[in-house]
Amino acid sequence: MKVVCVLNEPWLHNGKLASVYVLYGTEKYLLETWEREIIKAANPSGDQFDVMQLDLQETSLDTALDEAETVPFFSEFRTVIVKNAQFLTGAKEKQKHNVDRLAGYMAQPASYSVLVFVVETEKLDERKKIVKRLKEQAIVLEAKKPTQSEMIRYVNDELNRQQQQMDRTTVERLLFLCQDDWGKLVRELDKLQLYAGVGKSIPIEVVNDLVPRTLEDNVFQLSELLVKRRADAALRLVRDLEKQGQELLGLLGLLARQYRNMYLSKQLSERGYGEKQIASKIGAHPYTVKLATQASRGFSEAQLAKAMTLIADADEAMKTGRGDKQIIFDTLVCQLTLL
């Protein structure tokens, strides 16, 4: 798997490995990448004998420190990866950990060990003394969710390396299908680039064929069919989604959100708002707004308001048991195509 170029080896301190790391954040791909690269830097031979993986949900902090104080056998460093370091957060812990011993270790860490704490969390508990100590004496890296601009820049950098091209609309489509998940984006882009070959263009048709559709994207397709007044094709898609295990009530909720986005996008675009402004205002993905704005052009505001009323009525009927859910949903589909 590739390493995202924007990482820029933040795990190195003056070009060298540190004795203690804390890796935290909500972007799992970055956490996994940093962990993998630290292990690689500490053990360039790839020998896993001096690499220990521990989980604090299953073992104690004392055990982790015992491992860190054990001299390596075959490598220059003993690497100790400590997962689920919840004692650094405000979360409730199953067991009490000996943080005083860790504080003592920090005063004089083993020169032959690399101790890495990993925790998936939005933030560390700054009130805890051990967190303050680690921030002062260890390398603390936060794995933040990437911004849209960072992901677009990453895609463009990777395309340039392979002398490949992808237009802006196709890039936006790829990000939408990857649901702004950096790890998924890396994997799917790698697949697309291998398929296309060096120096080739990657059209939107290839992205649609090779990147798996999300449920939200399938509902977009459903709303597109409704916009085009194709009730037969819309009902076939609904049946396919049901076969895949999708509940009609869940589909109805997503459909309600699509029509709401269409209604609000139409209102705001007619007032002069741009797509980014609309996305920020209604709390939707920019690509979602782009599609919603395009789809809304086939309706008046009154028609979209009527559609939302029909969806709300169907939702109430399904939740209160006033009829068969499939009949209610299919009737709604036919009603929406007649607007």
C-alpha cells in the first residue's frame, strides 16, 4: 500500500527515531501508515522478532513497559506497539494502568527501544498529568481527517507521477464514492491507475465501473430515475436494493434527504449561492450539492415541496403500519414520477 505523500515522515525527530510516540486521531489510515513506517524505520531488515504488538484491552501497561525494557535480540531496536491506549483519553477504562511507572520510564527511556502508543480518538485528555508529560517528552502525532482540498491534491499528485489525467468532475466523483475515506481512496486510485496504465486518461465511466457504489449513490441513481419520470426502472432498482438487504424505511429516509437537498439547493442557487456555500449552509457533501442542484433544475420549488410532503406521508404510513410497506413505497415512486 502506498504512503500518502503529505505525511512527510513526521515520526522522525531531527532525522532520527524517537524513544516514545503517541499516535492518535480519527483517520485510521494515517495511524496505520505511521505505525507501519515507524516499525520499518526501527527494523529495516523486516525481522519481526523484536516487534511486539500489545492491546491494553487485553494486557497491562506494566507488560508493555517490561517489553520496552527488554534488550532486542537481532535488531538495533525493540519496537513495542501498544494499541487502545485509552488511559490517555477521557474514556472509562476496564482496568487501572500504572501510569506512574510510565512517567518514570519517560524520565530515562531505554535507548534500544521504540515505544508507540496508538489510540483512535478525537482528542487526548489534556487534564491528565501523563498526557502533559508525553506531550513534553514524546513525539505526539494527530491523525486528522483530510480536507477535500488535501484529498484532491493527493489524487492529482499520484496522477502526475504516472503521467495520467482525470478531470475535476471525475475526481469529485471518485472522492464521493470513497466517502472521503483516505484509505479507501488510496486503494481505489491505485486500482484505477493500474487498470488505465501509465500516461492514460481515466474517464468517469471507468470510475463508475471499477469503484463500488455506496448506498447513498444508489439512492442518487434512484432519484435520477424519478427525476426522469422512469417509474419502471426506479422500481427495478428498489427491488435490487431490497435483495441486497436494504430496508425500505432506510431507503425512504435517504430519499427524503435527497429531495430536501434538491429543494434547498434550488432555493439557495437561485439566490446566488455557489455550490461550496450551499454545501456549508446545508451540511452536505459538495458533490452531493452539485448533483442535487443539477437534478433540481427539472422541478419547480412547489413540485419539490410537494415531493417532500408525499415522502413524509409515506414515512408516517410505514411507521404507523397503515398498509404494506412495499405497496406504500411503490405508490410513492409512482407519485414522484408524476410530479
